[in-house]
Amino acid sequence: MQSLQTPSLRTRRLGVAEAKSKLSEVLREAAKGPTIIHSRGRDVVVVLAIEDYERLIAEQQPPVSGGAMFLQRVEAARQRHGGGVSNFEPARLDFAPSDPFARKRTRRR
């Protein structure tokens, strides 16, 4: 995942009381980089620009499972290999199916 900030910007850290007293400044500074707000030594909130938030949301994909995951993987493989094999015809397989209800002959000695 991409970083929210460029190397020249640093993440700002503020306590809850300071962030509360400087809220308008914190909101203006959000465009320059994220601000972490901490309380009692624990990070509790990150304030960031709406563009950064929207990018984070867009990068998330809902979890996919079951048949949908299989179909996504098939489609990805198709794309990796030039769109698939639409004119592929497998070799003909000749076989004689056995009767599943036929009695087996057993040899008695």
C-alpha cells in the first residue's frame, strides 16, 4: 500500500487537549500530512485529508470467497495469458463406460 505522505512531510503528533484547542489548525494542516492524536500514551485517532481517505477506501476490496473467488482467479489467469484459449479443442477421448450395476463375476475354486 502506498504511503499517505511524501518523504518531505512528517506525521504530526498531538495530545487530545492540544488537538482540541487547535482544531481549526489541525484541519488545515491535514492537507499537508496526517496528524496522529494520542491519549494517555496510546494513539487513538488519525486526521487526514479527505483525498487520502478516499484513496484508502478505494484500495480496499471486499473479501471474496467461494465460487466468486474461483472465477476471479480464472479471469486473472486468462488475462495473464492473453485472454484465454477460445479456439482450444481437447483431444477426443474414447472409452467404454462400465455398467455400475453389473454383477462382478467371482471365480470359485
